[in-house]
Amino acid sequence: MMTEEPVDIVDEITGAEEISDFAKVVERLLSSEDIELKTELSQNQINAISILTTFAEMYDVISIKKLILSFLKLQVSKKRKSRKEIVELMRSKFAEQDEVKDLLRSLK
């Protein structure tokens, strides 16, 4: 007969569901979905991309659409800002999670 290991209620409260939600947030941040919102552009770049996008959509020019998407993706990775933001988010989240666990454990 196997005995189950006792489950730490603190780990259960702060555990898998929260990590899964966190993973979804990180995945969304890394995806190219809504790339326009994740890209930092100068006003000149915004103007140029707006004109190109309008032209590409109006005439269904696939090569320009691909060019715009590639440019936006490269802008996101410029200076590795998105990665830094994710690292900071993770640090903050895990520090917060540790604080919550400590608090809950102190209530036992």
C-alpha cells in the first residue's frame, strides 16, 4: 500500500494554476500577436509604417506586409527590451510568490 506524500497547502494555493497563468502571459508577450502594440517606434517610423500598411492593405501587397512584420519584430528585440521586461516580470512574480508563501506559512 502506497502512502501519499502530504501536500503543502501553501504550495497548492500558490502553485500550478498561477504558474500556468504566468506562462500564458510570457507566451503572449513573446508572440507576434498584436506586434504593433509591443513595438517602440519613433514618430517618423510610425508615419512610415502607417503609410506602408495602408498601401499594403489597399493593394494586398504581401511582400510589404511581410517587410512591415519583420521590421516590427526586429524593433521589439532592439536593445533586448522585451527580454528585460520579461526577466523583471519573472523576478517580481517569484519574489511576490515567495512573500505570499512565507506569509501563509507563518499563519500555520
